[in-house]
Amino acid sequence: MIVREVMKTNVVSVSSETKATDAKALMTENKVTRLPVVDNGKLVGLVTKSDLNKAEPSAATTLDMFEISSLLAKLTVKKVMTKKVITVSPDEVVEEAARIMVDNNVSCLPVIKDGALVGIITENNLFSLFIEMFGARTKGVRAVVYVDDKPGQLAKVTKELSEANANIISAVTMKHDAENKTCITLKATGIKEAQLKKILEDCGYVIQDLRVL
């Protein structure tokens, strides 16, 4: 799956000269916590609700309300935005986008094509994809097993499940900390918990967790 398939395309953005108060109101109105900053069609920054909150006078300020209002009226997005923005191409694979976000401790990536902002991918997009990958919205029997890290391990159980007329709705593998082991998380429908347990044990898998979800 690539970024263009999961990104949000109707992106709300502001210019660098937008008043900070207007940017904050726009975030509230659109229920977002960050806004790409675009000048003349080019991405020049990213402003978050946290950036705007930090720029406001604290409760301990000695300024009166008139002075505070005057300062806020002059504050523009340009003064508080992040200028060095990490971006991604719409043709990048989703897992690479996720790696970039994690490694750089950012919660979103503006998506750029030919220099123009075409979308944004956020941690919520990745959470939604995670839900789909694990079949979380479909009721079935879910198992987590440990197997030897060698070819053909997943094929053993898929063959048995096929013969049992079960349908695999999710199968995810990852390297386990244990020496030379792989962790497989799979979810299937059309099969009972006890039946799946027997199949997994007959395949020689070490069952770490088994439940109906």
C-alpha cells in the first residue's frame, strides 16, 4: 500500500501571514491539531495547536487584557511555525512513511508532488490502517504463535485452514526476540477456537495467545 491510498486529500492550510488567532479558530472548526503553511502554492512550514498555545501569554503575565489582545492580534503563523518540515511523496510506501514519522518523532507528514501540497498523512491514518491489517472490525478467532524462523512456516497453517473451510482475514508476521523465532498473528472466521488450537498444535506452533474477538 502506498501513501496516496491512505492520505487525507482535502487538506486545510493557512498562509504564513495568517493571524495566529485565525489559525487556532480554523483548527477548532475543522477538528485538526496541525495546519500546513502554504505561500504561493509552496509548503513553507507547519503549525500545530501546541505551537500556538506556547505563543500565548501565560496566566502569570502582568499584561492587562488590552495588551494581551494587542499582542495576539499582531502574532502571525510565520512567527511560531516549524519551517523545516519533513515531507513524503504520494508514491512512497506506507511503512516507510510510518518509519519516517517514528524516527523523527512527528505525528504527520505533508505529502508533496511536483512541489505542491497534495495531501497529509497522520498517525490517525496509520492507526486506521493498523486496524484493517489486523482485521479488528471482523469477529473471528485470533491467534498469536511462535514458529521457527525458516521458509514454509506460514504455509503449513494456511493449508490446514483451507482444508477446514476457514477464511483467514488477517496474517501478520514479525521477528520475535527469542532466538531464531518469528511471531505470527492470524485471525480467521468459519472456525471454532478449539479447532484452530488443534490445527496450530498439530503444525508444531507454540501458542502464545488464542481468543475469540
